[in-house]
Amino acid sequence: MKKVILSAIAIMAFAFTNAQQTRFGVKGGLNISNVVGGDVDNNKTLVGFHVGGLAEIHVVEKFYIQPELLYSAQGAKFDGPFGSDGDLKLNYLNIPVLAKYYIVDKKFNVEAGPQLGILLSAKGNGEDVKDYTRSTDFGFNLGAGYSFTENFSVGLRYTIGLSPISDNDIDNSDDYYNSAKNSNLQLSLAYKF
């Protein structure tokens, strides 16, 4: 956790030293999330949202680094026995750090990078299940975006979960790779100042 915090401070310090080449903004949008892997059967997507801030740090020519701080509502719905339905609602403070490359004249871009999620709350069928859920979540993002103007843009991003949602019954590497993980598709609108 210390390394993550120190890395975030280093990125922000870099952003402030290059302030003339850094733009800040806000973003928000739709999450379509699910839980994949493990013993999870009959699950369906859960619609949520994300909202937060970003910094776009110019590195060279068309290449940028974009750290973000986002509140993200994720999870999944499940079909239970005898027609009953259930859900798992996970709320995270996500910190993605993306490498962003503009392909066409600051219009179309592609992005990729790691993400740390800090669990804020976890509810299964309305009951608190935070004690059974990992407090951090690691993922990797792949995405693309389009800038309509200098300030207004839209983006589509997929986050692949790399760490298990729960630490229960993870005794070896096979258990780790086969465990239930987050999966999230985001559609975002962003405004840069």
C-alpha cells in the first residue's frame, strides 16, 4: 500500500512540475460489470456508474500519462435456486494510471495501464460482506477514446480483473488463477479544463 501511495504522490508531483503541459478534468459514466471465474454460475451483468477526476500529463509528442481517481460502483447479479435472484454490489475507489497515445491529431486515442481499486463497501443481497472481500483489487485497463473538442471527449474502457475478489480458499496458484475476479466495461464522458 505504501508503494502505491508513494507512486501516486510521485505522479502528482510530476504533474505539478509540468503544469503548463498538464490538463485536469472530470469524468463520469456507465459501468457494465460482472464477476468472472471461480465457482460463479448463472451470473448476469450489473449496471452501475463511475465518477471522478483525471490529469492528462503530456510526455512527448502524441504520448500522455493519465492518472485518474474514480468512485466506481461494480458487481454482478446472480440467478439463485427456485427463481430467486441475488446481487453482489462492490464500491471501489479506483486509481488507474494509463499510457495514452493520440493516433489522429489529438482526436482518436488508445490507452492501457494498471489500476488499483480500494474497496469502500461490499454488499451481497443487501447484507454487508466486506469482511469476506479483499480490501484491494488489481486490474489492467484497455481502452480507446475520441475528443470532439479540446475539452470534451468520450471513452470506452475494459478493465480485466487480475486479483481475486475474496481470499477464501486460495491455497495455491491454480486456486488464484481460477478465482472469481472483477470484469468491468466503462463508457465515459470527460471534460478537461
